[in-house]
Amino acid sequence: MLPVGLPHFLALGALLFCLGLLTVATRRNAVSVLMGIELLLNGANVNFVAFHRYGAGDDSGEVLAVFVIVLAAAEATVGLAIVLAAFHTFRSIDVRGADSMWG
Amino acid sequence: MPQRSPASEYLANIQETVRSLWQGLSITLSHVLRRPITTQYPDRTERPVRDTLPVRYRGFLEVDTAHCGGCKLCERSCPIGCIRVEVERNAANPKQLVISRFDIDYARCMFCGLCVEPCPTGAIRHTREFEGSQRRVENLVLRWADPTRPFPAYRAVKGADPPPRAPSGSLVRAKLAAWPGTRPARRTCRPRPSGTSQPHRPREAPEETRMRRKGKLGVALAASLIGFLGLLAERVRAGQAPHASLPAGPSALRDLLFYGLALLTLAGAAAVALSRNIVHSALGLLLALLGTASIYALLSADFLAIAQVLVYVGGVLVLILFAVMLTSRIAETKVSNASLGVPAGMALVLATAPVLLFAAFATPWATRPPPAPGPTTRAIGNAFLTRWLLPFEVASLVLLATLVGAVVVARKEVKRDEPSDPRS
């Protein structure tokens, strides 16, 4: 087995990303979709940190990861607020139900 | 009574506090390990509640139109007039009576049974059905006769057997199922495997598998927590600081740790993607986020690991759990976390994953030997205040906008010029 190095962390990030993609693509529940987005962001973040540790570039990987965490928190807050508002409007958080602008 | 010194009294107080705390908490803890005794109605009851009612229970009235002679005795006997029967002559065959209307208003019916007593043929009778909620009270009228296709009145024929009776409750159940806006008359506990001869078999097996699955999830969560804490502790012990420890070179222990943590992370992510219960999904997300934090720690990103735990686990996950509790019927797993288009999603993932994995393993990355592990907080702080100053400020603006935006979006609108609706 290869000694654990950069590719292993990248692979972990890729698999996290894929599971997040699956969640976002298949879930009907809006909260679940948001959870999938968090998984996507985490997958990307693992890549940032791995490149920061192993990559030959400069040291901005961790800084970007912090930005991603900040924006993920902001996204989750606004997203969940929207989910609550949608729940009040449609009485459901099924993402297929929110189609009142669909001509 | 001997005078106690203040110090011993103080210590005695502390001891008393700890003992009473333990007494209270031990009761709570003992309940953590017990099975819940609440039964969720109506999904999780072992058999339909109507089957547990007495045989002569006076539930919804039902009319067997094959036996109704159109005598209107029930209409006349009803003390509140909730039955309405109209009988006409058949236009094609004037000798035959047809019943063009037989309405029962279940909103007014008081289930007294006075209409059942005089019925000469037993056409109208009580059932054990009682579940029929409606949004509008006008919808609580069941029409047993179709005005466009009236049914003929029953006449006893000498020497012939009366038509067979439908099983009690089957007619009204069919009507209730077709009721506008009702849920299907009953979603039973769970589909039983066909061919089992004991219909009332206690549901030991599924319950146990569920408990076992919960146990597994709990074990995984605990393992991830222990792994994370152990990682931190190991670092503290080895290097006197949480950051200077794990050997930088390849080592079997480090590899093992990576694979274990990666497995936990992916298990959590898989629970998010595939679990049927949204609470299990949220717990899986917790596992994935903790696992990611441990991976950060493994990568010597101490600040990020802590930030991940604080922001994600402490903030985002709690928000998500709140949203779950506020919005979905979480007891109904089918409702709470349904999926659609799973084959398409799987195809998408199966198209994406190999590409990403191939890129990860086949690209000759320009790597350098990892720098000696050290505290990263200073470097991050420097970067924020020099090179990344503008994005840093923009991020703070974004957070402010998020704060305001979330409040505006989630707030319920208060209309001051209208009398407020007490129900809202």
C-alpha cells in the first residue's frame, strides 16, 4: 500500500464531494440538500488543507479553508432561513413543491 | 450539636451537591439505555386501532346499498336529522323505487345508534372506523347514493337468500379512502412479509435491528470523538503542544489513523446521502464533520480543526437539527427524507468519482516534504491582516449581511393594520 500522502487526502476529498453530490442530486428534503452542500464544501476544504500541507505552492490553503468555513456557515444560515420561510409558505420542504413560479 | 468549621461545611456542601447531582443524573442515564415506551400513533401501532375496539363500537355509520329498501326509517328516527334520504320512482320502470340520495352528515352525527335500531334489513350499521379528519366541515358528508346513478331499493324475495353482506367497515373505509383531501385511510405499521401466518406477531425483529443500527451509529460517533480527542491528547503528550507531534515521515501508525478517520468520515457522509431517516442523516453529518476535523488535525492544521468543530458542529449542525425539528414530520421516515432519481444521481456520481480519483492519483503533483508541524494560528493571522485583508473584510461584511438577511427572511411578517389572526 502506498504510504499516505497527498493523493490519499485528495481522494478522501473527492469521495466526500461525490457523496455530497449524490445527496444534493437525489434528496427531496430541502434540509437534506443543505446537508449535501455542507459535504461538498468539506470535500473541497480537505483538498485545500492537503495542498497547503503537501503542495509546493504558497501557504494560502488554510486561509482559503477558513474562508470556506465562514461562507459555509453563512450559507447554512441563510439557506435554513429560506427553508423555514418556504415551509411557512408551502407547508412542506419538499423541493419539488416550491414550483409556484413555474409557468 | 457540635459547631462545624466553615471549611468542613463548605466541603460537605460540595459533597452533597455532587451526590444529589449523581442521584438525579443516574435516573436520567438509566433511561438513556432503555427502550422508549411511547407508541407513535398511528404508524407504529402493532395493529390497527380499530381492530382493538369492541365489536359493538359505534363508529362511522355505513350503508350497505344492496340491502337498503328506501323505507326512510333511519331518516325519521335520527334526532338531529343528519341523514337525508330521497326515494324516487324509476323512470324506466315505474314499479321500481330507486334511492337517489342517501347523505349522512358525519359532522352532526352523534353516533347514538337510533337509526340502526329500526332498520328492517340492517342496511345501516355502525362500524369501528373513527378516523376521518377533514379541513372543511362541509366535506364531512358522505354520499352513499349517486344522484346520477340511483340504486334500486331492496325488496325481499320469497324463498331467495338476501344478497351477501359486505364485511363491516369495508364500505365506509372505501369511502373514506376516496374522501377528498384525506390521507389514505390507514398507513399500517409496516408491510408484513407475505406468507407469515401470525398477523399479530410482536415486532421484535425490526425493532431490534433498528436498535442495533442506532447502536452502530452511536459506536461510530463515539469512536470518531475518541479518535479526535485521542489525536489531540497524543499531540499534547508527545510535543507539549497540540501541534508538534506526529512524525512527519511515513509511519504505519499515521497511515492507520488516516484510514480509520477517512472510513469514519465517509461512513458519516454515506449516512447523509443514503439514510432514510433525516435525524440519522444529521447524525451522519455530525460524524462526517468530526471526521473531517480529525483529518485536519492529522494534516497539522490545528486552528482549522478547532474552527471546524466550533463552527460546523457547534453552529451549523445545531441549526440544521433545529430546521429538521421545525419542519418535517420526522417520525415518518418515508416523509422525512425521501429520495428521487437515485439511479440518475448514482450515474452522476459514478461519472464524477473516477475522474476525480484518477486526477488525484495520476497527476504528478509538485509536492514538497511537509514542513515541520508547528502552530498555524500565527501564520493564518498574519495572512488575514496582510495579503488577504480585503477578502477578510468582505467576509465580515458577508457575515453581517447574512445575519440581517436571515433575520429578515425567517421572521414572520406582522401586519399591524389588520386584526391579528389568533391561529397564526
